Amino acid sequence: MENDEKFLVTGAPGWLCNRLVKAMVDQGYKTRCLVLKGMNIENLEKMGVEIVYGNVLDYNSLLSATKGIDKVIHAVGIIHPKNAKIFYEINTNGTENMLKASSESGVKKFLYISSNSAQGYNSDRKIPMTEDKPDMPYTDYGKSKWMAEQIVKKFQTKGKLQTVILRPCWFYGPNPGPIMIELIKHIQKGKPPIFGDGNNLRTMSYIDNTVEGILLAINNPKTNGNTYWIGDEKPYRLLDVYNEFAKQLNVKIKPMKIPWSVCQLAEKLDIFFGKIGQYHKHLHVCGETGHDIWCDTKKARDDFGYNPKISLEEGIKNTVESARELGLIDER
């Protein structure tokens, strides 16, 4: 690909952005990465991308990072912080800083990586979440991402930037992150906790499908000012996801069911602790995972040709193989 435009990616090194940057380099994109000092940049250096150091809470560093940039892919975000206040500092205020710096530097287009949590969860198992459904974020994480979305939209409506918002769902794929590794280890032991009755529906977002969606969306003018759901072609039952992992790990499982009433209690405690500034990862995961969280990606398919090609079976196989190769799980 020949492209004179220069791209800035925030959020590298990180699970999604490492895959994104590799795809961009392979396709010939001129790529700069905004990196927090102290992070391991070995893989980024090997790929030969330009690296600038900065922090989304340090506005001057963002002005330097966005200088000479045509398009920004903003993926910096925090999912499991030490306290609830950090959600709003990084996910909301940090995004606003990036938008201001991008606008001041004359960036042409800004793509924001949001989350399914910005809309909440399905009110009816039979009805998918879509872009025109009302947003009902209920945790501090979801609220912080939703608030960032509103700021992105203001920059669009005021003509300061062309923007697009993507809402990917539960990531899986090569080089899995800590939460995915924790799940794999539970499944490997044969008695993973399963939240609710196991029939709750989830949209998964295979990481390479997501990367393809990002690059299609930022380079298509039809996406300007729009929000899109990004995920696999169809939702899966949570139990089917667990069973596919068990198959690839060559183990038999007997999931330990966490009753829906316990999930509801965990959710209430998660919300309560958030109000007093605290955050507990496992309460959050238990509360959220009991819900149906699935979407329809038709709008992305229609507007910019999003076409998630990787199946759940292939995606989980790749996830497990990568975890083994990296020594993140025990050999069995």
C-alpha cells in the first residue's frame, strides 16, 4: 500500500495495538506510536515505527506527538485500575486531551476505540444491541467510555475534527492479555466459574477482525461522525465459548455455575464501590459477565465493508496456541 498520510497510534504497546501496528507496518502505513515512558518497546522498535513518549494527561506531550499527523487511532484506555477515579482521568479526560491536541495540530481524522460497555447490555436476549439503541452504561468503566464518546461527537459537530467511534467487544486472539490468560487457566483446571446459566449471549471480537475494522473505518469518509459496533459475525453462548477453549486445551470441564443472583449482587457492589471511589476487578467481571452482551455489526458491514472472517473455533485455536508459545499457560 502506498499512502502519504501519517498515522498516530496511542495504546501501544498493548494487546490490540501491537497487532494493529504490525498490520499497519505490513501494509505500508507511515506509523508513529505514542508510548508511556517505562513501557517495553522492543517489539515496536523491531517493527521500525517512529516512537514518541508522552502521556494522555500531559497536554504538551500530545501536541508534540500529533505534530505532522494526518490521522489518529486513539486506543489508550484503562480497564482494571486501582481506583474508580482513574477511569475518568484516563478514559475520559485523556481522550479529551487527545482530541484537543489533534484539533490544534490539524489532524484530519480521529478514530476512538470505545467499548461495548458504553451502551451497557441487552435488555432482551433476543434483541441485539445496535447503534440506534439507547445508551445505558452502568459501571464506572462504561460511563467513562460513554462520556469520552460524547466529547468525540462534540468535536465532530463543531467541525473541529472528522471522527469515528468503534465499539469492539470481548477481545480474543494471539498474545492474549492477563484476563484472558486467567480464564484459560481456570478452564485448564476443569472447573471454570461460569456466570449465570451459561446460555447468556456474548459477542466476541477476534483481534485481527478488529484490526481490519479499524483500518477500514479510518480510511473511509462514509464513517465520518458515526459510531459502529465491531465484533464477530454472530454471538455465542458463554458455555460454547468455554467448551471451545476446553476442546483446544484438550480438557474436559465441569463449569462451576455462579448463580445469576450472585452476579446481580456483585454488580450492585461494583456500582456501590465505584461511588466511593473503589474498584474491585473480580466483582466487576462477575457482575458484567452474567449479562447478555451481543450486537449486530450490520452498519459496519454496510458502511465500510467490515467482514469478520475468523470463526470462533479458529480464533480460540490461535489464542491457545499463542499462549502456549509465549509460555503464558502450562503445557498439558
